[in-house]
Amino acid sequence: MSILQKELILPNGTIISNRIAKSAMSENLSTKNHDPSTTLLNVYKLWAKGGAGLIITGNIMINPKALGEPRNVVVENRDNFDLLKEWADTVKGTNTHLWVQINHPGRQAMEEINTVLKAPSAVPLKIVGRKNASSKIAKALTETEILEIIEAFGNTSLILKEAGFTGVQIHGAHGYLVSQFLSPYTNIRDDKWGGSIENRARFVVEVYKNIRKKVGDDFPIGIKMNSADFQKGGFSEEESMQVVKILSDVGIDLIEISGGTYEVPAMMGSRKASTVKREAYFIDYIEKARQITKTPLMLTGGFRTTSVMKEAVNSDKVDMIGIARPFAVFPNLANELLNGSRSDCTTNIKKTGIKAVDGMMNVIWYEAQIKRLGEGKMAKPNLNPWTALLKFIWLVIEYRVTKK
């Protein structure tokens, strides 16, 4: 038996059947009302047959007034409960766990589709395409609003458990709201939610505790968090280690490590040739994290060959191998990696050659591939990037028109 086929037992007793996880990717495939679409459900039916021990959905939002993209799924109440049950049932009859990644974008939200942006502090987002109008700088959350968001994370998680999903993952990486609270660059508060790393971590700890109180001990809760923000004055590796220890102590079940924000996208930017060859982008960090926690660690970013995946798990540095974008091109990927019919899952994204546009291609191009899978088509490795971009722009325009 390959080490990748070995089951993993989480701290709360949950058993994951193998060591390959489909990490979260943005799908942008909700209906206009932010319900799971038929296309989205079809994708998960396909991935459910793909053999991964764990599938983590693209981020769903806890508030329809705080969207990352125009077609994010939103779960704030039970209005779309039957559709959520259908989504959860896509893995029925398999050995695959289906967890939902839950998120609030904070300041890292599209101003074109959000009337008001809220964040820990009023710090502008420096990103291509963001206007400089002061009206679009995120407003600092009040104490009451912070508590309401914490409660919303818990309520959404309870609804998802009741719908049949087998776990949730808090999105605490890539510059979204939880990540914003953790970073001294985006969190300049002077109350109990800011300042020291213990105070900046208070928000994510309270989110975890609220979820745990509502879903019970038998329902796994994971988190995706940054090894670092990779920007001056941001969340550092040393602070990240402290948060790993804090979350381990309160009982988190699985910690997925990534890095970067959409201001400095280390999770999908260009890499040194030596890093690309090594594959596992954040392995140096996770080696250190392994020394301070026994909580299972999942590493996402760069894995492309089974030899490197096996080496990472065999070394006891990593418990789960997270793979994202290759699943948009090879939906049966986990089965192929486990049975040996595929040893390399490298994908070659097509780009326009325009730097300002191609940064977005790392999301938009793969969203287009996921949509093809949901429509019953095969992925298209030579998909024209301009086609993907124009379709995304149309989605944004369509959203703005329908919401007026």
C-alpha cells in the first residue's frame, strides 16, 4: 500500500480514507440568488468519484452583502437548505469527506458588487483594478459587528452540518477577513481585537469556539491559514507559528498551510526554478510547524508528482497533501495518483501576456475549466484566456444589472 492510501485519524476521531485532498478553489458557480447551481452540483458529483479522501469546497460566504465574487454561494439561513442537502449528497456512497470552506472577504471584496466593505481597520486594498475612491476603503468593524460575524460563522456551520456535510474549514488565509484580523498590516485596532498577536488571533479563536459550540465535538473543524503574508509589515512566519500553537491548543482538527494575499499572491505567483522543482512551496515552514503541534497538517501549493507527495507524508512533515487547480483539469486525479496511472499532474495555464490581466488568470481560467466540467464537457487545456476573462467580466456586469 502506498503511504498516500493510508487513512488519517483526526483528533476528534474522524477517519479520512487517504492522504489526498482536493483543496478549495473558487468556482463562482452559484445561481443569481447565490444558491448552489445544477452546474456546481454536477462538478461535485464528478469529483466525488475522483477518489480523494477529502474534498473542500470553494469558499461560500456567510453574508450576501459581503461577496468575494458575483456568483459565490451564500449560506446565512435555511432558504436553500434542500439544495445544500443535494450538494452534501454528491459524495453519498463514497469514502470521501465533503467539507465546506466558509468565508467572509472583509476588505478583499469586489467593490463592483459590494455596497459597503467592512474590515478590522480602514486600510486600503492595493490591488490592480481597485479604485482609489475613499468611499470604497473598508470601514472598520464595530464591536457589535464583530460579534455578529462570529455568530454568523457558527450559524452557517450548523446549517451545513444539518444539511449533511461532514466538516467545515474556516478560510483564514489569502487576505480574507480572518487573515486581515491576524495581520498587523490590516489590523491596526487598539482594542482587544488588535495589537498583540494574542489579540489579533482572538477573532479566529472566537469563530472556532462559536462553531464548536454549535456543531459539537464529533464534527471536524479545520482552518486554512497563511505561513506568512509575504508583504512588508504583514503576518509573519513567527506569528503564524504562534497561531498554529493557539489553534492546536483549543482543539482544531486539521490545519492547512498556504501563504500570501491577493496583494502579494504567493499562493499562485511565479517561483524560483529551485522552488518549482522542489514542488512543495511552503515545506520549510511546515517542517517548523511540525515541531510545535501534533495537530494534523495539510500542505497545499506546488505538489505535482507522486514521488514528492509520498516523500512529504513519509517524512511525517505533512499528514495531508492538498491539490487544487489540477482537479479542474483532471477530475479523476486522486484515483489516478493512487492507482499509479498518473505520476505527474502539472497543468499549463494559458495567459494573455499582459501582466495586469494574467494575475487574475490564476483564478478565472480555472473557474472556466470547472464550469466546463459541470456542463458535462471535458476540461480544455488550450482554453483561450481572453474567452475566460470576457465571460468573467460579463458575470460582473450581469450581477450589477440584476441587483439594481
